[in-house]
Amino acid sequence: MELLVDIFGYLSIILHGFTIVAQSMTLGGILFLVFLVRPFAHLLPQGADLERRVARLTIYSAIGLILAEIAGVGLQVAVVKSTVGLTFLDVMQAPFAIAGTIKTVCALLLIPCLGERMSRGLLGAVLPLLLGAAELTAATFTTHAYARLDNNVLLLFVEGLHQFGAAIWIGAIPCFVLALSKLQNVDSWRVVGARFSRMSMIGVASIIISGTIMSVFYIGDVQGFYGTAYGVMVGAKIAMFVALLLLGLGNLLVTERLRKNQDASVIRLRRFAEVEIGIGFTIFFAAASLTSVPPAVDLTNDRVTLHEIAVRNAPAWPRLTSPDHDQLAVSQAQAQLDHEAEQRHQAAAQAIIPGSGVLAPRNAEDIAWSEYNHHWAGIFVLVIGLLALLNRAGVRWLRHWPLLFLLMAGFLLVRSDPEVWPMGQEGFWAAWRDVEVAQHRFFVALIIMFGLFEWAVRTGRLHSPKAALVFPLLVSVGGAMLLTHSHQISNVKDQLLIELTHTPLALAGVSSGWARWLELRLPGRGGRIAGWVWPICFMLVGVILLWYREA
Amino acid sequence: MSSHRFGSFLVAAACAFVSMAASAHAILLDSTPKPNGTLAAGHVQMMFKYNSKIDQHRSRLVLIGPDKTETVLTIVADSKSNELDTSADLTPGAYTLRWQALALDGHITRGDLPFTVVAKQ
């Protein structure tokens, strides 16, 4: 179990992301049901049907919350139990386990409360709201606020407000999309659109107020924003939040036109809302990752200065030749161990044991190796973006451009982790315990999948419009992965300087994926513009990768 | 399955692949001994101070001795809320203190702190 602590920590953050998504959808569903669908059901021709569907979606979300919570808490309990040597019951009395149990029980009790029998009367509204409030309160006890040394009550309240804002706005958007697709007339759209706009505004206000207060307490000053991992992640969240606001503004304009009985595109409302769901969920996973990073105010040493950022990002020619594998620090350490073992006539120990928590040694050749990898990956992505753009401009035979992704995936699989099979000593399976290796393999799998799907779609091997959606979705996921991709480097400053490069990469990746989504789903001028945007985002990713430096 | 449902499913499936980085949550702000520091041999009080409240009962301190033997140290029950305090009888040599801290919000962080014990003057 000792060797699995890191990878379990990584998995627990993924599960925490799912928990936030499920929680937001559950709470958003309750609020949508109680404050929108039920009060206005009599005005909507399909009101009863919509109520059933929204309740069902909320029940599914509650079930998702139960599963994610049990898995997440179960993983944490297993790690603490086995590494500290405590009984199951003892670990279950830890605050995080108690909070998780309360959340699970609340979600369980919600299921019968959302059933049709309970849908009428005051109790049918009050009970879900009370259970939602109890669940939200418990959720705040697994945030930074509970473990802070001071101002716990204020920060717990602010965390609660933040999560409430996320739920009433982003968490309720799936219900909004459901309502737009099921309701068939302009009057219904007008009623739902106007009400949901107001609910969203409450959500936006809650997020801005709570986010500002948390920034004061957790980030502290301007250098905390750009000079720490916490600040950079918050910056990425803010950038995506602004994108959501712009999409929301677009939807507000449509809603206003509907309210004034003017012509408006409801299809655009739906498509923008779909993109809002995607970006919103990406923010939730970023938030889950944020809970595992120390607040910026606590990181008083090892902050990066603007000068260091400028020096690191000074233009330089890409590194197109690789150092030899046996010049890398880990190779040399292994050679030394092999030599010593041979003299003692013993079996050689491994220089690095995956999952041990001991970081691999690094020398100048390791840095050159990594830069070479990033720069060639940049060339691949730049060329892919360019070919996609030319293909869009009418060069038909370039429709095979997605095959370049397969080449890139092979390159990354072999080169990303030189200490691991096929180039290094570490076995393929044992290396899964290393978080960075696991992340690289996810990237490779994603790249292969979206490359193959897009190639099959473009060459007519797959005809379903649904298959075309795989590419934008997986590209967005890849962008989100980059947002939180970590390099296991003992130097905190170097690690942050790398993360600073990966954040714009991630944002460009997420933008690219959702622009392609709009190209496929949004008819008219909007879709056409999106069709030019996403290859340009790809090219931007390529340029940023070519700019990448580790020293 | 309608196209809308399929879209929702894909969004959900997409999120299944999103991975997050596990960085240090609790930071070691101060300690006795300091990283790569020196202590005098004998019965030594040790202290590890963090930036957040720690669940001391569910955290762990392991001392790795010069001969690589591992000893689990008892954490003082009434340590300050953000500290892990302990003591041990140490003889001269190179040691590593392996700590694993469970923050009250449920995040586990671990780290190694190497130090040297020298003979008393």
C-alpha cells in the first residue's frame, strides 16, 4: 500500500471532481425543480413531463453523488487504515469520513423525496431543500476552510456560498438544456429562459462574492496569483469563468429577445448551454485539484518572480536533437547501482521505485530530453492544426490529417518517461504507480482515441453524427488534463514555471475542443466561425509547446 | 438514445478521463530537526509544524535509521493542532524522518526529512 499512496491520492482527486459534478447537478436539479419547474408547470404545456424528467435527472445525479462519495471516501479510508495501522471504525471517525457519510446519507434520502409521490405540497419542496443544505454543509468540511488555522467559520460559510453558486448556475444547466429540448413552443422557452437567467445571476453573484473573499484569504497578494501553483490554478478557473460569463451573456441576449417577442435562436441557446456544461465541469475538476494544493498565502518561500518568468520564457530556438538515453541522471544512477552490484555479485537494486515518493534525479541532459519531447510534440500539433485549416479551406486529400495523432502518440509513449519500459528499467505495469507516468499514458490513450475517431469520421468510415462528437469531447478532456498535469520535480519553482506554460496550453486545448463542438452542433454563421477557431487553437498549442523551456 | 442524451452521456464520459495532479496539501512550515540539519545524540524532542490543522491520531511519523531500519514514532496526543510532536533516543548517524500528515479536510501529504545525529560534545 505504501507504494500506492501517490496514485491513490491522484485517483481520489479525480473522484473528488466527480463528486463536485454530481453534487452540483443534484443541488442544481433540486433548485431547478423547486424554484422553476414546479411554480411554472401550469404555464408549460409539457410541464408535468418536464417535472418528471428533471426529477429523474436529479435522482441520477444523487446516485452519482453516492457512488463517487463512497468510492472517494473508501479510497481515503483504505490508505489511512493501511498506512497508519488503524481499524476501519477508527478511520471512519475522521472528519472527512464523517462528512462523506453525511453527504451519502443526504443523497440517499433525497431519492424518495424526489419521487412523484412527494412532488406535491410544501413538504415536497422543503425536504429536498433541507437535505440539499445539509449535504452542502457537510461538503464544506472537506475544503481548505475546515483545516485553516484561523477564520474557519467565515471561510466555511464562504466555501458553502461558492458551491451553492456553482450548483444553482452550472449544476442546473443540464436541467435547462433538458427543458429547452423537451419544451416545444416559444412561450415555454420564454418562461424557462427568463427564470433561469435570474437563477444564474444569483449563482454568478454568489461565485464572484465568495471567490473574491477566498482570494483575499487564500491568495493574499498579486504575487500569490502568478507565483504559486494555487494562484495559477485560480487564474485558469477565472479565465474559464469569464468564458462561461460570455456564453451566459449570449444566452441572456437570446432570452431577452424571446421575452420581447422578437425572433431569437433557441438552438444557439441550447448549444451555448452545452458548451457551458463542458467548461463548467472542467472548472469543477480544476476545483477538485485546487483542494489538494496549499493556499498561496502559505507558500511564502519558493514563489516565482516576474523576472524569473520572463527569463524562462525568453525566445530560444527549439531543441530538435535529443541527448543519449545513457546520459540521463536515472540511467547513470542505474549504471552505478549495476556496477556496484556486479562487484558484490548481487542483484542490482532499481534506481527509482515507482510510487515510493522519492523523486527521480535530474541533470541537464534530462532537461534537454524533456524539452526535445515538448518541441517535437509542438511540431506535430502545429502541423496538425495547419493541415486541418487547409482541409477546411478545401484541400480534400488532407482529410487524413488525424493520422498524425497516431504518430505523435507513439512518439510520446516511447519518449515521455525514459526510466520506464520500453527505454528504461521500470516495468510497464509497475510504472502505473508513478502519477506522472499514469498521466502520460492517459494522454497517449486520449490522443489515439480522438485521432482514430476523427480520421474515421472524416474519411466516411463512421457516418454517425454522434461519432463526430468524440473528437471535440476528448480534445477538451485532454486540455483539462493538461491543466493539472504535474511534473514530479523536487524544485518547487521549476515545477511552477512548467505549470505556467501548461496553463495556456490547457486553456487553448479546452477552447479548441468546444469550438469544434460548436462547429458540429451549431448551424449557421456561429458554427462556421467556430470551424476556423479550433484549428487555430491547435496551432497555438503547437507554438506554446515549441516555446516550452525547463531551464 | 436521442442525440441530446448521447451528448450528455459523452460529456459525462469525457469527464471520466479528466485527471488531476496530486500536489502537496499540507506544507511543512518548520521542524526540529531542520531538513538536512543536525541534532545532538540522546533523547531528542522532534516537532513538525504545518500550515493547516492535522489529524494527529491518523497521521504517522517513521524514523529510518542509519541501518535503514524503520521505527514508527508515537505522536504526542496534545500537540498543537497544526503540529506533529514526538521524541526518540538517537545515536550518531544519518537518519530520515518519513512523515505522513492527514489534514483535517481529509488530504494526505507525505514527505521525507533527512538529518544527521552527531555525538554530544
